Amino acid sequence: MAIAQSHFKFLPQFHQNKEPIRISGMSERRKMSLFQEIARSLVGSNATGHLGQELKELKHLGENDCITTGAIAIVFSYW
């Protein structure tokens, strides 16, 4: 039920130099540092990234009694 009600988005993340963060073909050590960079990008400075915006929206909806619960799932997949 929760999966059926979920919304999934493709949110490409970028290095500070505006180049896309690419995971495929990287060594395991490099992938871990790239995952950390993706997480920093999603949070953004002062929670201005995608996650910060999503949390603000959930808070706003919760304050207006539009929702009773909320959840955010982030899935990283790579081959």
C-alpha cells in the first residue's frame, strides 16, 4: 500500500562545477565518496536541496492537517 502511494522522481545530482555526478564504472572506493557527494547535494546548504524542500513541504502539510504521516525514501542503485 505505501509503495503504491509513493511518488518517485529522477533527480540527477551535480558536482559543484555543475558537471553531473556519475557513479557507473567507478571503483568501489570512488563510488562511496560520490554517494557522499550525492547526499550533500540532496541536502544542500542550509537544507536548500531537494530533501530540505521536501521536508519543508511535509512540515507545511502536517501543520495544515493534510497528512497524518510522511516518509521519504532515497534509493541509490548502480550496476
